[in-house]
Amino acid sequence: MKVRGQVWMWTLGLAIALGLAAAPSQVAAQDKDHGDHVVSLDELKTDVAKPAQTRTENEAEVRHLLQTEAGQEALKSAKVDYARVDKAISNLSDDDLATVAEKSRQADHDFAAGGLSQTLIIVIVLIVILIVVLAIVF
């Protein structure tokens, strides 16, 4: 009976030793599998800042178009004060601002590429102004 107890203890000790030896490799494997899912604080800050940065870029794009010579000419012909439109830009919803900014980028790009005449750029700027004013009213 003593021998049987000793064999049992040796078997139990060996099983525990093997279990402890295997545990670190399992933990390492889990870390490897889940390591890609950990988000750093810097990544979180960047993700949080993206909407504000996008909005700032969109506002700058619309303002840039309105500050061009054609934009100023369009404002004068529409008898709209730039300060009023500038304030309206700040009050646009993110979606409306994104739409207006995309149209501004497209108009600016087409004009720079020589695809638009001066008259057509004025018409586009007037449309942008109309969208801005309508966004404030509604």
C-alpha cells in the first residue's frame, strides 16, 4: 500500500509539474490571439478626434471656395454678406457640411483643372450659398 501511495503521489506531482509548465505557453498563445484586439489610448484619442478634424477640414474647404475671387463675386451678386455665410457654415449639421464641402472640393478641383468656366464656378458657389442658407432656415 505504501508503494501504491508513492506512485500515486509521483503521478500527481508529475501531472502538476506538466500542467504548470504548459500554462505559460497557453497564456502566451492567448496573448498572441487577443493582442490584436487591444486598443491603445493613443488610438482611442485619434478615433475620438476624427469627427472634429473632419468637420474642421470641411468648414475650411467651404470657406476656401467662398474666399476665392469667384466666391467673392458670387457673394456680391447674391447680395449676401460673407460673415453671415461664415456663421451659417458653423451651424450646418455634419452631414450637410460634408455634402457642401464635397461639392466645394469638386468645384475647386474642376476649376483648377480648367474644366469650368468662371461663370459656372459662380453658379456653383451660389448653389453652395443657397445650401448654407437653407440649412440655417430649416
